[in-house]
Amino acid sequence: MGRALAVFIWVMTILSVWMFVSGRWWFPVAISEHGPAYDRQFFLTIMVVGIAFAAAQVALGYAVWRFRDTGGGVRAVYTHGSNRLEMIWTVVTAIIFITLALLGQRVWFSLHMQPAPAGAAQVRVLAQQFQWNFQYAGADGKFGHTDPRKISDESLNYVGLDDTDPAAKDDVVVQTLVTEVNRPVELILMSRDVTHSFWVPQLRYKQDAVPGLEIPIHFTPNQKGRYEIACAELCGQQHYKMRSYMLILPADEYDSLMALPQAQFQARISELYKKYPVPTY
């Protein structure tokens, strides 16, 4: 029985390692400037953890095989082990994982703690159960004033735009995030009700939208196309419906789209959906 268990442990270890080494289960293609840095950090982490995991399981299988019950009636002898060895592998483990964490903080800090680059396009994002709302400033480049008391889903005023504010006249609010390829974009994340989470796997970016807070995030998409936006926070019974899309457009298409009023803006997005299908992996 001991030998069978040891072999089972080794086979499961080989299969687990193969799942990653084969590349069959991996991330979709990165579409942002920071994506490769995230992928390198993840690959480094998975390599270190994978080597430690494989070594531990091989050692476990050896122990099960070597010290199995052979039926000779020999009683097991308890031993506490070695305090010195325990201290060594604890300190080594701590150093390795603290180093990995520090290496990964550089990219995270630049995206979450530093301001968006100059010239970044700005989009206000208001999440609600169960919909994403993206507000664009329009041709004047100024966001109109919003008032929570003016929010009305019946009149399609999802963000509470104040129609008495001249800057709000050309604002556009749609359920699609539109960005320009190779241009930084800053999102101001907000929530109307509960905590939601903005997540685009290809961006390597996920950030919560919290009620009562305005959370700025920024990134630079570098591949045009259409990509799904998911809510990565369980936000209610119809959480599965809270999905949208991000369109990354060439400069000419982006500029022409941003010059359109609300109705034409939405109609043009429907056309662009046909031009840019969601990639399959």
C-alpha cells in the first residue's frame, strides 16, 4: 500500500507540473504595455513555487515508500526533528517570497499609486447592479456635473447627469468602454450600490469599484480589438449578467467616434462590434 501511495503522489505531481509546462492552460494574450511585466513576474513566481512544490512532493513520495509499514512489527519512533533545519528552511522560504513580493511591487506601484501620464484620455466609470456605465466628456473635453438625486434608470440617466449644466450637454454615457490604441487611459471607478470589480483578463488588470469612493486607475492598451469586461466581485443574484466590452480603436476611428453625439455614438459602437469580434482562445 505504501508503494502504491508513493507512486500515486509522484504521478499526480508530474501531471500537475505538466498542466503548466504544456501551455494548454495559460493567460490570454496581453494587450497592455504593463502586461509583459506582469507575465514575467507571474512566470518567475510559478517557477519558484513549482520547483518547491515538486521537490516537496518527490520527498513525500520517497518518505512514504522508504518508511512504509513492511509488516515486520517494528514500532515507529517519534522524533521532534531538528530545530536548526526548521529555522533554516523557514528563513530561506521567507527570503524567497519576500523577494518575489518586492519584485512584483514595481509594476503594481506604477499603475496604482502614480498619476496617469500626461495626455491620458479620461473616462468616468459608474458600476451598478448589474451594468457598467462609461461617461465620456464629449467634444468640449469637460465632464458635466452629476447629482445622485438625478439618477433615473427609467429615463436612461444612469449616472445622474445634471441637464442644467452646459458642460453636460455633450456628455456621452454608454455601456461600452472605448479607448485608443497606444494612448494612456485613466478610469475613475465608482459604484452606485455595492462593491463591484473591473476586470479585463487581457489587460492584466483588476480593481474594485467601491461605493462612496472615486478610484483612479490607468493603463495603456497596445492592441486594437474588442475584449470582454467582467465584474470579478459577487455583486448580487444577477452578477453573471454584469458584463460589457472594451473597444481599442485606431486613432482615426477613436477621434471620429468621440466627436459623435449620444445616439450616433451608440449606433457607431454597434457597427464596430461587427468589425471587431471578441477573440477566442
